[in-house]
Amino acid sequence: MTRTPTRIIAVFTGNRAEYGLQYPILKAIQAHPGLDYRLIVSGAHLDPDFGRTRDEIAADGFDIHAEVKIDMAADDLGAATANAIGSGVQSMAAALSRLKPDLLVVYADRFEGFAAVIAGTQMNIPTAHIEGGDITEGGALDDSVRHAMTKLAHLHFTTNQQASNRVLAMGEEDWRVHTVGFPAIDLIAAGNYAKQADLVGRYGLNPAKPLVVFTQHSVTQEAEQAASQIRPALAALGALADDGVQVIVTYPNNDSGARAIVAEIDRFGVSAGPLVQVHPSLGRANYHGLLALARDPAWRVCCAGNSSSGIKETPAFGCPTVNIGTRQQGRLRAENVIDAGYEADDIEGAIRRCLFDADFRAVSAAYENPYGVGDAGVKVAEVLAGVPLGQALIRKRMTLQGEARDGWYR
């Protein structure tokens, strides 16, 4: 009996949040008898200023097959990301030439992933894109980059049906589009996160005091405002800490403007009281574990900031969330999310509602997550193992004919 050759799947990851979402896919690829992975680690994973999270990947038991350095200048907000994409394309091309994968998997909408998709598709490597079709209209480049990645990629794994509909509306063939749900829900459904007793010991938490978990990234099209946009949030957190609320703050992703945010956070951490902690990175298991405390009625927990995790992951824990500013504008969300502007009073009031409004906390705990039930990784692996390779996959066809009826495009 002839054995089917194992397919080599290259998986690219460029930052801690992205890796946390890819973890279930990597585990499913690792477990599939017809697949083997080649993990390419890049971006903030290799940067000690942002936690050097490649060490967390190794601690999870994954082999790292390539480290792709992407240079991100700290002092040039205008050209930094463009230059980083250019260096990333070159470095990725070298890594892919060496690894020779059958398929490449890239996540979401960040500049590191954009560089990876450009390199892979230009090298005629079938490329799968996770989380296409989403919308974030909030002044970041996410939408433009994400949709560009969709048009370059050959397979699409979306987190919800609305996103699939948008990918199809871009002219993608329906056999290429798979609605699999949000991969992070796989880990949450499996209870794969740090437990309460470990977290209490690790972070010195007091169950009798409310807890806020905070992450705020820069808005890439407003990078010059990054510092001024986070100061009101930090002021609100300081006022809450003075009132007995525990606060855990993490660093942002390494987007343009991130170092200005880190500087503000570090200053805040030095001056804030004993109830405030600052960590470059919590790691996926600890972060999810902290959000999971919201399931225990003895705890009052709020997630705050502008991370997509506050929109897509917190509903699975029933954790109330404050979404600050415009970064996640337009994204599908559950009813556990309160939107706030950049004013300190607005932010503080929204967090207090999450912590102390019993009715809102009840709504948050009961709402169904619109991002799936927890089987995305297995679904992705099955498609990667079964999709026919060859020119039919590489040669993309535009399904929209561009017909005009009564002078209007249909």
C-alpha cells in the first residue's frame, strides 16, 4: 500500500497575540497524521523590549524552524512599517526557500503577516489566510492589509459567517472559503489556561478586590497620538487603583507608536500604587486564566483597552469589557462590550459599570459568543490535509463578472 506523503505546513507568527490564536491550529496540525509543521517565528517574538515571547513558544513544546528578523525602527513613525514590510519579505523568502513547505499559514492583518503573504504567494506557495473578512474601521491599517492578504491568499479560514460573506463579495471562489470560528475558543472550550490558585499566587491577587486586565495598542494611522491616547486610560486606572481596584497592565504589540505607549506605561508603573502591576507579556495561558476568573461569582473582573481579544475572546468567559477608542470600530461584538472614548472619566465610568453593575454583569455572563464553539483548529487541519495541491489551487479566478445593468454594476 502506497503511503500518502506528509504535507509540510509552514506556520508564520509575528507577535504574542497572534501566536495565542494560532496555538490550536499548530496543535491540530501536529496531531494530524498527514501533516507536519514548520514554525517561522518573527517580529516582536524576537524583541526583548516586547517580552521576547519566542521563549513562550519553546516552552509550549513547539520546535522553531526559522527565526525571521523584521527590523522596526523606533524613531521613524512614517516609514518604519513600510521598511519593516520590505525587510520581512526578503527574510521570509529566504526562510521559505530553505523550508520548502507545501502550504503556508498566515494570520490576520498585521504588517509582519502581510510580508509573509507577499513572499509566499510570489513564490507560488499555496497560502492560507486566517481571519479574513473581518472589519475594524477605527483608524488603523488593519482593514486594508487584511483585505489585501485575502486577495493574495489561496485559502480562507474565517471566524464568522459575516466575514465569509465579505470574502465571497471580494470575488473569491466559494470552495476556497471555510467558516471555522475563532481558534482561541478551542483553548477556552478545552480549559487550556492557568487555574485560579496558580494565578493568585503568581500575581498576588486578592479575590476580595476587583480586577482590571488592560492592554492598549497604538492606532497605526494615528501613531503620533499614541502617547496622548493612552494617558487618559492610565489616569482612569490610577484612580481605580486608589479606590482599591487591582490593575494588571501589559505592553502593546510592536506597531508604529508602540514605544511611546511603553514609555507611558513604564512611567505609570513607577508612580502607581501597590495594586498596579506592569508586565511586558502575560502569555496566553495566564491571560485567558485571568479572564476566566470572571466566571467565578466571587470575583469581579473587567477586561479593558483596545485589543481584539476584548471583543472576540471575552464573551467565552462572560467577562465584561471596555473597548477604548476607535481601533476595533466595526468589528462584530457581543453584548458584554462597552465602548468608551479617550476621556478618563468616560473610561473610568465604563470600567466601574463592568465591575459593579450587577445587571450588566449578568448580561455579560449569559450572552452567546458569535465567534464559534471551539473546533476551529481541527477544521483548519482537515482542509489543509485534504485540499488538492497544484495549479487549480494556485491559479485564482475572479468570480465577479463586472456586468452592468441599467448603468449600475452588479
